Amino acid sequence: MSMKFKAFSIGPTNLKPDSIPYIVGGPCAIESLNQYTHISSELKNCGVSALRAGIFKLRTKPNSFQGLGKEAYPYVKIVREKFNLPIFSEVTDPRQVEELSVFVDCFQVGARNMYNYELLKELGKTQKPVLLKRAFSATIDEWVHAAGYIEAEGNNKVILCERGIRTFETKTRNTFDINAISYLKRNTHYPVFADPSHGTGDSQLVSDISLASVAAGADGLLIEVHHNPVKALSDGFQAITPSEFKILQKKIYKLHALLKDEF
Ligand code: PEP
Ligand code: MN
């Protein structure tokens, strides 16, 4: 039996225990107003819960596309207003918190920043939800303690997001820790999301791992979607297309309906 978290709002939507999985979709990174509007419009038609907005990208290689940064702010404002959907966006520096607050509905803390306690404390001082990704090699305890830094400042709207960990396996980008989802749902009070895109690094596996996450009790999913993955400026190899997303979303809702009484 899983523990129930306290419901909270994310922009115009609500995150509630036992309700249909909350699905956040969108490209890894915003590349242009056209690209972002096009993908968001397809996702809105599918009935997505919220949009990813990759503005600041923490890339492993310094010469990889780093995101549009501030240039994307007006694009996000336009898309958010046009589709009336909440925006999830990664914050990489405490100095961005105030300016992002204007148009971001849920702050995302990336795997590389899970241990950035100054950033976590700053986010704890806001009243916006925070999606906290697991660091590559963080234990579940370290991850939960990181969430505690946000809560200690007075912000209890924390979502934990499993995004794969580093193991000896090299066939996939990361090893998705399905155990973590089941464990956290049974032993902590947090809503738990899954990111099967970074968790696998392979668009072919995204559907299976999304469904496995829902079966393990995940409350939501964060999925990378691109209308032209081959041309994407980042993470195209793990992006699914809007039509694949539509099929997956149907399966997620069906599976959840079948299992909901078990959780
Ligand atoms: C992302 O979601 O865009 C991202 C960079 O993920 P992670 O921090 O999990 O690598
Ligand atoms: Mn990505």
C-alpha cells in the first residue's frame, strides 16, 4: 500500500494522489518559437498535463548546444498563454529563481544539481512546486535528504523524479531504477515521477519503461517529445514523436485504470 501525498496545484492543474498519471511532455530543449509552438500544440491536442521547457541545458560537453537561455523566455510566455498549460523548467543557478518564477509553474532541479544545496534552499523559499531529479549516483537516502533541504525552508511541494542511475551497464544511457519508485511510494510521502527518456537514452525503450513506472506506482511521467528527433539539437535519440506519444498516453491511462485499486 502506498503512502498518500498531500495534493497541490501546479499552475492551473492539480497533482493528486490516486488520480490519472500526470504527464509532462515536450522537447529536451526549446530550439525556436516555431519548434516549441509546433510540439506544444500537438501535445495540447493529446491532452498532456504540462509542458517541458528546456531553457538552460546542463550538457556534459561544453561545445554541445546549451539551450537558448534568456532568449527563450518570451517563447515560453507565448506558449504558456496560448495553450494554458503549466510549464516545467530546469533552474541551474539560484540567481535564475526570481526571473523564472514569472512564467514557470514547476521548477526542475536536474540530476547534476541534486547536491546543490544553495539552489535547493533558494527553491525552498518559494511556494512553487519543485521536481527534484535523482543524481547519477545518489542513493535513495541522499535524494530524500536533498528534498529535505527544500522542505526545511517551508516549501512542501516536492516531487521526486527517477531518471536513471549510473551502473556498469553501457547498452543504455542510464539504468532506470524501477525499485526506487516502488520503494519511495511505499515508504515516503512524496509524489514520484519517472523520466524514461533520460532513464533509458533510447526512444525505442521509452514506452515500455513508462508503463513499467506506472505499474510500479509512479504518479507522473516526464517525457521528451520532438516532431523531428533526427534534427533535434539535443537528446534526439531518446525523443519520441507526437504520434508515438499519443499511443503511449492511451496505454498509460488504460494500465492505470486496470491497476489503480492495487496502489
Ligand atoms: C532534462 O530533463 O532535460 C535533463 C537534463 O535531465 P537530467 O537532469 O535528468 O539529466
Ligand atoms: Mn534531455
